[in-house]
Amino acid sequence: MLDAIVHNLEQSNHIARIKKLVFCACTNNWSNEAQQLSTVKFKSCIQQLRDRHASIVELKYLLYRIVIRLNHSTNYYTVANLLCQEMEPLYVDSAEGVGAEDRANSTLTGRSPTAVWAKEVIFTVEEIQSGAVLQVEMVVLAANRQLLNQTVVTLPDLVQMHERYQEWQSRYRRLDPQNHRLLSNKAVSLVPERINDCLDAGAMLQANLHQWYGSPGFQTIRERLATTVDPELEIETIVRSRSKALLKLPWNSIWQPLLDRYPLSEVNISLIPTISESSTIDEQLKVSVLSVLTSAQGIKIDRSKEYLDALPYTKSEFVVAPSHQDFVNLVTQKSWSVLFFSSYISGYLPNNRIYINHHDTISIAEFKYRIRIAVQRGLKLLILNCGEGLELAGELVDLQIPNLVVLREAVQDQVAQEFVKLFLKAFSSGKSLQLAVRDARERLQAIEKVVPSASCLPIVCQQIATPASSWNRLAQITLDKPLELLGLSQNWTEAEATGMMGQADLEMVMLEPSVDRQIAYDRLELIHQLSGYYSEVYSLAFSNDGQWLVSGHGDITHVDDAIKVWRLLDGKLIHNLLGHSHWVYGLCLSADNETIISGSLDGTVQWWQLTTGVKLPQLLDHKSAVNAISLASDGQRLVTGGNDAAIKIWQPQNGLLIHQCQGHLQNVACLATHSAAQLIASGSSDYTVRLWHLQEGRLLKTILGHSGRISGVAITPDGKKVVSASHDCTIKIWEVATGNLINSLTGHSKPIGCVAISPDGQTIVSGGDDRTVNIWNLSDGKLLHTLPDRERPILSVAISADNCTIATGSYGEIQVWRVPAT
């Protein structure tokens, strides 16, 4: 029977989409790569799906959970239904059992066994007409994932709604007379006049909501729900969007008329993420709860702990104002089912940092990194009271936290703690997560005379592909995973090395270059001194044919944030390309010498034609200042790194973002790529070098060893070594396969700002704040030659394709040196 089912599926016109969906259902990873999909054993995957899921209803639930997150979800609903229809004969026995159970349930409830009622309502919201109108797509699904209704409506006056919400938000934030809550251990006193202002703004916002209630679009939603949703059944309601701004709107208030009609429902929100791998954690009946508070003002810790420990299967731990190291150890060294983090004093800091006590802060990037480890160790529920909660939730969306509850605006720690106690009590009593949140949220109405809008603050941020946990499913075993498994080890195992590149690739990616001659760098002669401008030279690149040198510039006035093209034959400036609005930190040239790609602190990546200087229409937005770019030698991938600590992998032909890699704790300062080895090397101000898989975007290795920020990285032509330069005044050579340190080069007396490897793999060139350019033998680390000192620090270096020309960039000057022909 299985062979016949597989044959029928393979004959379908939808086979390509079927394979993608089956692959994702089996691996929890989405792939559009035909080569990867062609290697999948389709029959084995079908059998795996049958073995994993006890009934056709369970299989449909999984498939619809995946489909609802896809861009072309309508087409994939058809594919999912077709797949379930073909696989249904494999579930004959299970189907009969389900039918008997349904008939028994219908007798008990009095409902017709033929009636199909909704279990899940998903609203996908997007802005249209330049943000003036809200488009709402409503999808109503039954418990067996059958599509009951799909409706698209529009709601007017979105701009005014945003304005009313921002006005309420502004007045809410003015409730605290101290802007950042740094009040030592003093209690917060709210000003009565500001409470009234906040209440007035809330009333104005509510008036705008009533306009939506009366619109034709909202009427259509009410009518559709009336025919598909039973008010006596619990319904999961999710509002999802790609827009963080839209998800910040008070959806539990917006849909309040629906909540009044359907008392067993609560509105959750979901930021649409990319599909990524999630970890699987074994479970046992023990719920561990960690509460981290920046202040214990107004909280009786002992009584709170007794309260939580009295909940079923629960063990709790409270920590107040931890040190940085204590916070790291608590969150990452133990396994927690629930983590509650409350930092009311963090307020709305402009520098993306979070207070963990009244003196110490951590960056959001580091906070995210620590939570990532906690999720890998089994964290299933995170509750946050910190600054602008939904903004922080958006930063964490790609971690795939199974359940996330945030307070949209920060509230006093004691109020947040009270909410958590009410919520966990309701949750542990058997209520679903969403109804437990609703129960606790509505109980906060009793304090709204002193804490305005308190009941509007909690919101569930639901991962659509992850069913909400029950209390019992929060339990977990302790996972004493070594840090090596979390990407923090000092050394790779042989398996990890061969996982990055096949064993044959490790040996045959590229032969070691033959040492047929040693370049006489001690005979370097200055052939050009390119000046006549006042900007700094932050990046340099030679064309492969040796005809052109391209430089990236920036100056404090932003008048000369330019790309300059120089003819090497005579040192003449051919093009002065203006288009960036900030300093140009990254440059690369295409292999055919026709295209320049530039990255700037203005957050964009732009394309230019080298010979004509014409700006090409391609444009990428990194969403943060771009510090480094690297084009893979085969031209198939472009990598960008920026101040957001993210590394983004793009398809340069169409500007498609393939992967966004998170791991660094501070800004990414430098990048290098190697196509044959499928390798990215990145350096950051967090003192680490990280290695990533170029095609898959996964972290391969975190290399520790520098004691200062990393300012430059380069990969040897054979892909076996990585060279890094740092502000600790050293250059280090690392082995890719193991991550081991091969050599550490010392010779600079001040921070090193740039490094390059010659195309023949024999030489390293480095420049630094000590105004020197050093030339090193890569194999033994010996200093071969030092160019004469300059008046200012060296900001950039480059080596030509024939290994004989070196360019150095500084303040208002480029020097070009060449070894004379013998």
C-alpha cells in the first residue's frame, strides 16, 4: 500500500511542493534547494510521517501548522489536503477509533456529530494603501485542521489608530516621573494628574476602536465567526503580521466584542518568522520556575516562593538584582521550564541595553544569546516585563521560544510578579495558556485606578508552528549539555569538521599552493600616492585583472562618502561615485571585474558598474549600519555584517535574503568568505571569531583567544586557515578543521585595524594605529618587512591578484607599493 501511495504522489502535478512540505514536516526545516530535495528518500519520509503521527487528524494538524506560516499558504493548503487524502488509507484503524470517540462525545454534549466547529482563528494583518488601511485575512480552522472559512476584509483609519495608540503609550510612559526608573530601592510614586492623562488617552483610543466595530469589514468578521465558532468551546485566536508596529496595537482591546461573545478565547500575537530548526526536549513531570527581578521593592520573596512551590509539580527559585556573572550562570547553566524576567527600571533605554540590577546592564544581543541557550536546555515559557515588551519580543522571534508572554509596556516589578502568580495559578489548575493569561489579565482590572491600563498590558506571543503548552508539558529533565554542543567549545570534533566540509573536501578543496618563488617584499617601491581629498579610506579592493583599484571613503561632514575608482597604470582618478549617505566600510568586486558592490554605515548595499561608474538599480537594506561585506568567489552569495550583530546572507542576483545568522553579542566588524569550503569567517567587537556555513547559515564554530575587538579576518586560499587581527595588537592564525590556534604574531605596538592574505596564500599584510604596515610569512609567522611609518593610522590594506602590489589606506591618502619586475 505504501508503494502505491508514494507512486500516486510522485505522479501529482504538485510533487515539487509535496516534497518541500514533507521535508519540512520530517526535519522542521524548509528548503527550496532542488539539489537538497533530490537527495531525500521520499518513501522513507512518508513512512516516517505515518509512524510519528497516530491519526490522520494529528498529521493534518502538523501540516496546517506549517502551511499557515508560508507566503503562498493557499496553494499549500491544497497540497496538504492532497497529501492527507493519499495517506488516509494508512490510518484506517485509527480513523475508526476516532469516529467512535466522536460519536461518544456527541452523545455526552448534545451536539450534532456532523457539526464541525472552529478550534483556531488566525488573523493575518497587513498595511495597504500606504498604511492608511488595515487588511485582515481571517482563516478559521477546525480541530482536524479543516479550513472552515477564509475571508479578507479591510478596516479604515489605520493612521489615526496608530496615532491614538502612540498618544496613549506616550502618556503611559510619563506616569513614572523618573524616565529610566533608576530609583535605587525607592518605591515609584505615580502623579495623579498623569494617571488622569493616561486614562483620558485610553478613552480616546477606545473611541477609535468603536469606529472599527461599526465598519463593514468588522461586521463581515462577526458574521463569518457566528457560523463557524461555538461560544461554548475554547478557541485559540492569533493575530499575526510581519509588521512589529501592527502587533503593538492593543489587539485584546480591539477584538473585545469578540472576546465578550466567546469567553473561552484570548487574543495571542505572532510575528511571522522564517522556519528554523527547533530543539526537541524530553519531558517529565517537574516544572522549574526561575524569577529574576531587578528589585524586590514591594515583593515578599519568601511568601511568593511558598506560593509557587505549592503549585503542582513545581520548584521555584527567586533571584534579586543578580550580578552579570550570576545572571549568566543562572540562565544558561541550569534547565528551566519557566523563566520570568522583570526589569522595570530598564524603562525605554535608547542604547538597546537591559538593567539586571541598579548598576549593571547587558545588551539585548547578549540577552538574546543567553535565552537561546536556555531554550536549547529546555525553556518552554518565557515571561518578560522589560521596557517596550513587544519590541523585545520581536528581537527574540527567531529563537522559536515555545511560549512567550510579554507585558507590552513595563510595569512595576511587584505588579508584574502579581500577574505571574495569578497566571501560573490559573495555568496549573488545568486552564490552557491563553485562558490562564486572560484570567490573570482581567484580574488586574482591580488595580487600574492606581496602575492605569494594567489589564491591557499582558499579551501572548504565540509561535504558530508550536502548539501552546499545557502545565504538565512544561516539565522537563535536566539537560547538562556541555557548552561544546551549544557552539561555545574551544575545539571541533572530527565529526564537526567533516560536517562543515566533506572529508574529501577537507583534503581536496584546493591543493596547498606550490612555493615556486618567494616575493621579494623587501624590494617594494612606492609607485603611487593617491591624495587630493580629505576623507578617510576605510576599504580597498583590486580588480582581478590588475587594472583598477577601488577605495571606499568617509568623512565627518559626509561630503565625501564616496567610492573612488583609480587606474593603476598612471594613478589617475577615473570615477568619484556618490550615492551613500554615510561612510563606506565595505567593498568587493565581481570576478568578471564589471561590478563594484559597496556597503555603508547608512545601512545599504549598492551596485555600480566599474568601467562607466553608473549606479545600478540593485539595492539591499541591511536594516542597520553595514561594517563589512563579502562576495563569494562564485558570485552566488553576498554576506553583510553590521551594528545589529547580525550576519545576513543574500542572493545577489535578486536581493533575496537567504539566512540571517545570530550569534555575535556585539557589532560584526569584518567578514571573509570561501566558496569552495562553504565558509564564512566573521569578527566582532565581542572579541570572538565565528565560522559559519555559507550555504546553510548555521554556526560552525566560536573561536575564543583574543583579548580585544576583532578588526579584520581573512581565509587562506585553501580554506584551511583563518587569520584574525585585533585591537589586542596581535594577529592569530587558526585551523579551520579544529579551531585550534596555530600561531600568534606580535609586532604591532598599537591596535591593528586591518589584515589581508595574498592570493598565493604565503603572505599576511597588516596595518594598525601604530602607523605601520607589516608583511608576514604565513607559514612560520616571521616578520618579512615593514613599510615606512606614515603620519596617521592605517585603516585598510589590499593585495593584488599577482601578489606583487600592496595598497594601504589612511586619512586622506592611499599609497600603492609594487615589487619591481626582475
